[in-house]
Amino acid sequence: MSKKCLALLGCLCFFLGYQNAIAGVSQAEANKLGKSLTPFGSIKASNKYQTIPEWTGGITKAPEGFQGNGFPHVDPFASDEVKFSIETSNLETYAGKLTPGQSAMFNTYPDTFRMDVYPSHRSHSMPDWVLENTKKNAVTASLTDGGLGFKNAYGGIPFPILHGNSSEKALQAIWNHMTRWRGIYVVKNAAEVSVHRTGAFEPITKQYEILFNFHRPDGSFDELENILFYFLSFNKAPARLAGGALLVHETLNQVKEERQVWDYNKGQRRVRRAPNL
């Protein structure tokens, strides 16, 4: 290989490495979080039409009437009144504001479908320590492996201020979604219902447990060991399925390590890897 080719190859490797190592925004940009921007990166002010209000802190405590974990959620805006309704009779007035799916509903059910429009609220909030981590991440986080992973972010939104080219911004937005704040440890019960052609059905009750490793308060990026969260589900009913379980280790960078999944079959009393999940 000629010296010229080697030089070009060296420049290309440096450029690719630089692209992969670009950290977050400047500290001056990050300082906008909590000021002109919300602590999680959206515009804090209202829009010019006042249809989207200013963010003023969101909901930080349970609404009145909340009975605790395991009980139904309480509507924090139960007193809101309908501002206006969209019906077939006034559809043309709002046609430009509707999604294709909403328009299709009006076309399919012109006599019965109606959309009641309520006031907008900006109720999102997160714990203070998550917001503090988010501000740190804005400066340090960067994409890796062409956007299939990231590094130097933990316990908050990795990219609260999107930056770079359009492709990089899109990847950052996806990672923001995949690492969104959902608590630290979650236990919930749910039911799946498969309906047969005859109309008969049988609910399958499951319990889910999730540990969001990325949001452990005492952790760090270096301690993640490439695990975003641990997920466990097991069947509780009917009796013939009760005891079956599924365990997932959701990896952050699946180029380095693919998702790890194990399935326990009660009937066979065997644990099997489930590589296709």
C-alpha cells in the first residue's frame, strides 16, 4: 500500500473515531436546562397560540384521592371541561390538525365518532437526582458503534439536548426513549386474553418485575456491565401454565452483547435459552 493510501486511511480512521467520540453539548448549552429549557430539554415557554402552556414543574406528588400502590390511578385533571368537540359536521375546520388514523375513524364511523378536546397540561416531572444526572449527561454522553450504543451517561436522559446531524439526533432521541425514567423497581400484574373463533377465551394472568439497572441511584455507567434493565415475568393462572417464567437481561449495546433471555417451561421443568426473542 502506498504512503498516500496509508495517509488517507489514517485520516479516515481518525475521522470515524472522532465522530464516535464526540461528546455532548457545551456547558453553556447544558446550563439552559432548567432555565429557558425544561430540565429534560424541551422548550419551557408556552407556544404563541397558548394551546401548549408553559412548563411550571409538572406533577411532583400524588393527586388527591390516590390510595397507594396497587390501586387504580387517580385522574389529576378530573375537573377539566371539554373545550370543543370535533365531529363530522365541523371536520373540515380541523382536518389539517388530524392524523391519518383519526381521519380514517371519521370516514369509517361518520355518524358516531367524535373527538372531545381538553386543555393541554405539561405534567411531566422526574426526581431531582435524575434531573441532576440529566444535566451532567448533556455534556458527557456520546453515541458509540454507529449509534447502536452510547457511553458516559447514567441515571437520567442521555441526550436532553439533541445535537449533531439529523441521523445522530434521531438516534439520540431513540436512546432517550429507551432509557426514559420509569422508576427503579416495578412490580405489576396483568392479564392476556386470547379469544378463539368461537368467542371462548381464557385469561392468562402474569406478574412482571423489572429492575431498571440504568436508574439505580447508587450506580454509575461503569458499573452497568452493559445491562439496561432486568425483566422477569411468570405465569400465575390458569393452573396448567402457572409457574412458567421468562427472564431477560436487556443489554445496552447489543453489538457487544446480544439480549440474554431464558425461558422456564413448567411442563418440561427445563430452562432454555430463547435466542429469537
